[in-house]
Amino acid sequence: MNSATVRNLLVRGMLAGLAAGVLALLVAYFLGEPDVDKAIAFEHVPAHTHAHEHDTEVFSRSLQSTAGLATGVLVYGVAFGGIAALGYCYALGRVGRLTPRATALLLSGCALLAVYVVPFLKYPANPPSVGEADTIGRRTGLYFLMMLLSVLLAIGATLLGKRLAPRLGTWWATVTAVAAFAAVIGMAYAFLPAVNEVPSHFPATLLWRFRLSALAIQSTLWAGFGLLFGELAERLLDPRPAAARARAVPAAR
């Protein structure tokens, strides 16, 4: 793949990430923000205000829930869209006989799993009023360590599957690689310290809804990216009209 194609895919990846970020922003605003407001209200319950009595509000809540939320989600979408596009340039043609669109969907699904779902299962998202201020650095470090391990192990599992494919066949090589990934991730879950700082009287339903909304935001982002970037990549790498591509598929078979 020449440098011009890589550059074009990078630009399309960032644009797709931006568009997917807009979709994720809508989910975050309408699905996640109401639960954030309820969690913040929990901080002002008399039994819990002492834990946050020294907190100061640098930015107003209205600014956080609008401009702050939009900036964070859109920058995240553009950044990860660009990174995913570079990963796509490497993966294209190396993961079986998949079309550019199918490769983009596979990549986005793997990214969602490795970047978010696996770390989420060990260190799930918590709303405001959950977590001690003194441990935020430790909790953040553990989360990013889990994310780094997940990404590196996903890459390692992919390389392992490719190496085993000539001897075991694609199916069993994939099963072996996934099993190895799951086994090592399970060991990481077991050995990394747990974090549980949820107040004893925090509403369990609110905590569950918040975590589901966080998962929905990420799923929307990566699903949207996979669909949008896959379409853009397909048009760049195979610029024939859709009807011509459809006729070419039966002919290839």
C-alpha cells in the first residue's frame, strides 16, 4: 500500500471517527447524562457530603454536560479513528479474503473488545460520587494498564493465529488464539488488584444504568466507525459502482 493510499485512509478514518463521535455524543447526552445528574445529586445527600466537602467546581455542570462532553467525545472519536485507520492499513489483506468493508467491521469489533470491553469487565465505569479522591491516580493507572495488556495480547493472539493457520487450519488456529487470549486475560483479572469503592448505600440500579450507558456509548462509537469507515474505504480501494462489485462477487466464486 503506497503512502498516498495510507494518507487517504488516515483522513477517512479521522472523518469516520468524527461522524461516529457525533452519534456517540447523542447517546451520551440523552442516555448517559441523566444518570450522571442523579449520581451527582447523590453527593449532596447529607450522609455523603462530608466525603466531598472540599471539592470545588472548576466548570459549571451545564458546561460539562454540553461543550465539555462534546469536546471529549469528538476528540476521542477523531484520535481513535486515525489510530484505527493506521491499524486497518496493516490488517487489510492479512486477515483472510475479506473485502475492505468487512475488514473495517472486523477491526472495529476487535477494537471495541480490546480497548474497552476487556478493561471494562475488570474495572467498570463508575459515575460521579463513586471512588475516593485519594485513589484516582491508582485507579486510572490500573485501568490503562489493563487496556494496554488487552491491546498487546489481542495483537499477540492475532499473530499466533496467523502462525498456526498453516498447520491447524484457519478454524482451529482462530480457536487456539482466542483461547490463549482469554486464558492470559483471565490471569490478568486474577492477579491485578480489584477496585471497589462504591458507597454502601449507592443505588444499585443507578450504577447498573450508568455502566450500561457507558457501554452503549462505546458500542455506538465503534459500530458507527466500522460502518462509516468501511464504506469510505470500500469506495477508495474499489471505486467501481456498487452494481459492478455485486456482479463481481458471484463471478469470483
